[in-house]
Amino acid sequence: MSDAVLDLRLKRFDIQSSAILGAIDLRLGDTDTLALVGPSGVGKTTLLRIIAGLETGFDGQCDVRGRVGMVFQEPTLLPWRSLRDNISIPTGIPDAQAVHALAEVGLDARAAAFPNQLSLGQQRRLALARAFALQPDLLLLDEPFVSLDVDLADEMMALFAKMKAARRVATILVTHVDTEVQRLADRCVRLGGSPACIIDDSKTLVVDTI
């Protein structure tokens, strides 16, 4: 895969002498969307953190071409700064570009507001805008639609799909929701076992419930 954005060859990752992840090989092309599924606590978030460079000390090799953007399970916003600043400070882009990023998710009219003035759905829109504003080559999404009702989750999936379609970006989506897999992903990898390894790699896969 000459256009690979991610080439991960993990042998093992331990936390306090406990094996969390075993041998995992992943390659991702520059427009691929991969859903990462498996039971709660199996190590999906840990794997994302390794790919993002937030976890070190693993045995193996992780090569990422270009910039990495990440959306965490919680929006992880700056509560004391405006929505505009929540885009411009982490990404380093000018304020005008930050407002444009907010417009893409329908929040430009509230650029001067603060995160605690937003609903959870709006906070998740802001987190998505921030990740895309970085212009990442690889986007990591850790249950980005969790805790939203069905209608809001549907809106967020549509928004994500629209934003991704306008860019050349590879994506890994951690989810427990089969609808998200079927609607957004073109490939699905299931983790299982202890330490966790890939137990299935498929284009059509029904995920486990939490």
C-alpha cells in the first residue's frame, strides 16, 4: 500500500507488567475509514493513544505519515476560552479560519460563547470541528457520538460523513454501535482476547454490545 498513512506493527504493550495489547498489525490508506470494535476495556482506546503518540514504551513500530487529529470520548474542551479560541489555540490557525471551521459545524454564530453554554451535541460538534481544522492526514475518533440520542447521533454521523468527503483523510473510528460501522466504515477490525489482538478483519461485521 504505497499511499499508507498508518503502518502499525505492534508486538506488545504492557501497563504495570500487565499485557494489554498483543501482536496487532494495521495499515491504513489515505482515504480509508476503519471501525475498531470489541468489548469494553479490551484496549481500543489504548491502541488509539499509541497511534496518536500519547502512549510510549510499546514493543513494535508505529509509522504515521502526516498530522494526526483526535476526538476523545469526552469533548476535552477549554472551558475558560471561547469557541473560536477552542479552535485557534490547539491548532494554531488564525481566528478567521477558526470561525470558518465553526461555520462548517453550524456554530459560527456562537464563536464568542463558551463551551459550558453549549449542549452536549454542540460540544461534540466543536470537538469535531477542532479535529478537522488541524487538516489531519489521520483522524482518530474515540466513540465520538456516545451519549447522544438517536436523532442527534444521526445528525453527527451525517455531518462527519460530509466533512470527511470534502477531504483526503484516513480515519479510525472506535465504536460499539453497529449503525456507525455500517454507515461510516469501509472496513471493520475486531479486537479480542487477553492481551488483545485482532480476531476479525472484515468489510461487514456486526459489533458486540457494550
